[in-house]
Amino acid sequence: MKKTILLGVAASLALGACSQKAKDESAQAADTMTADANATMRTAANSTEAAADKAFGSAEATLDNAGDAIGNAADKAKDKTGQALKDAGNTVSE
């Protein structure tokens, strides 16, 4: 009978130890999952920020190029208009 009681006590202690070990392992797994989720979110945020920066940079360059093209066209039109006025003035003078 004493052996049975001792076996029962030993089994209870072993079960209690396993239970604490299981709790510790579960806590470690939860910590690892949290760290992985945080790292994934940080990477996603950095990737999104980099993509936005690239898109805004591209849009800025496109607008700069369009502004330059408009400025060049306006300069050419001004030059042609000025030349046409000179030609008209020369024709009237003759």
C-alpha cells in the first residue's frame, strides 16, 4: 500500500513538472510568435515606405520633366513669335 501511495505521489509530481514544462514551452512559443509577427510587420512597413518613396520620387521626376517640356515649348513659341514680328516689321519698312 505504501508503494502504491508513493507511486501515486511520484506520478503526481511528475505530472506537475510536465505541466510546468508545458507552460514554459507554450510561453516560449508565444514569445517567438510575437517576435516573428513584430519582425514581419516591421519589414512590411519598411517595404511599404520604400515603395511609397520610390513612387513619389518617380511622380516628382515626371512632373519636373513635364514642366521642363512646357518651358521649352513656350520658349520656342516666344522665339518664333518674335521672329514673325521682326519679319512683319521688315516687310512694312520695305
